[in-house]
Amino acid sequence: MAQVNNPQFPLVLRQNRNTYTSAYGKYYVERAPVKTISTRGLCDHMASHQSIYSRDVIEGVITKMRACLVELLSEGNPVKLDGIGTLDPQVETNKNGISQQDIVDGKYNPQQHVAGVHIRLTPEGAESDKITSRVFKEKCSFTTQGVLEPVDLTPEETVPSKKKWGYKTVPLDVWIAEVTNASNSGTSGSGSGSSSGNGGNTGGSGGGDDEEIPGQGGNG
């Protein structure tokens, strides 16, 4: 598996604000919000690894591979990509099934009794290339960007169920300083001045607004 110089896997901390769980108030690590790499971006990255092939050539191969993958999978063939895993088409059957008599009577129609086809990726590879869970973790170098804090996107809205929330990343050192200052001043629940936006949220006041955030799902 190709390695890059000083690879960094970006992380953020997010507070559990669900008051109905024992994890309420604790912080959990997750991948930081990042943009998805496009096919062209992947080709640029591959070409930057001192490849003898240009980006256009790499992109042409990937485009052709993509079309062939779809063709092979649509024929029911599992496709193994060494060092990545196996793409395996799985049939989802109609939940009602079909009786023996209906089959005998010619009522079986695959277009009706196949509810869908799901493509599953099973990671695998040689020991040095495995990308499964704990093994792949050892290939990553983690860096923590900060703490995700909720941002009220509709401050004028007074109905909790209609409010919309987003998140902003507060650098970890800034967040620690704000929490420490708020704790020392005895205002961790309310905050004041420039620290009110983050201090109140990081302080875990448990107010009504915080309880509505989990229901918004993700980044709002």
C-alpha cells in the first residue's frame, strides 16, 4: 500500500448531548468533516507519486475500470481488488416470498421477486495491505483538529422542533482555554463576552436547545 509523507488522519471531539443515555456529557472522537476526493483528485494524487503515467492516462484507466466493474457486478460476479477487498453483489429477496404452487403455476417473475441488489465490500488483502479495522488503524497517524460545537442556524426560530443546527470546529487549545477560564470564573453554564458562544455549549448546561441537537442528525 502506497504511503505518503507524514500522513495525517484528522479527528474532532464531539459531546454526547442525548440526556437519555449514560454517555451524556462525555466526548467521543470521530473523523473530522472533510471533502470527498473525486476521481480526478485521486488521479492527481496517484500521478504525484512519481508515477510514469500522467493524470489523463490514470483517469482513463479508472474510468474504464469503473465501467467494467458495473458490467461484471451486474452479471452477478464478485470482483476482488487485491489489497482493497471484494465487491460482492447480493440479492435482496421480496419479503413475501413465493409459494411452491405459484412457482409451478408459472407465477414466478424475478423482476418482481428480487427487491434489490446490494454491492457489499469485504475488506481483505495480504497481511501488509489489510484495510480492516484495527489493522488499518496502525497505518494512520492521527491529528486532533478540535472540538465540534453546535451552532444555532435559526436563532429567530422559537419552536424547538423547527430549529436547524450546524457545527463549527473550535481548535483544541482554544477550547481548553475557554473551558478553563469559564470554570475559574464560575460561569461555565452561561459564559460572557466573546466566550459565551462556546463557553455555554462546552460547559454542558443541559438546556433545552442542547437536547434538540441530536434529533437534527449530523451537521444539520
